Amino acid sequence: METACRTPIPYWDFMMDGAMNDPTSSAIWSNEFFENGNGAVRTGFCGNWVTPQNTPIIRNVGAGK
């Protein structure tokens, strides 16, 4: 897949984070990694990216709990 996309694909083992009471407090959603876990992604390396429909990337980590 990485070869086809010509870019590395990050791997995140979410097993421990998924068991957290508040998954948005995981280190993965810190400034050092992927930035915010809820709402429109405005900062970090994915900041202000848009979908093919020209809408912002929206994260709702832990919304299914």
C-alpha cells in the first residue's frame, strides 16, 4: 500500500487507547503527533487538509462509546 501511494502510512496500535475512559486524552492526539482528536483538524501535519468533497477532515475520537 505504501508503495502504491508513494507515501508512508503511519501505524497506531489503538488497543490500549480504545480502553481509556477518554480516548481523546491519548498521547497520539497531542501536539507531537496528530493534534486534536475532536472537531475539524486545523493544526498538525494534517492541518487544514480537505476531503475530495472539499470539506475539512473531522475527527470524533471516542464518539462511539
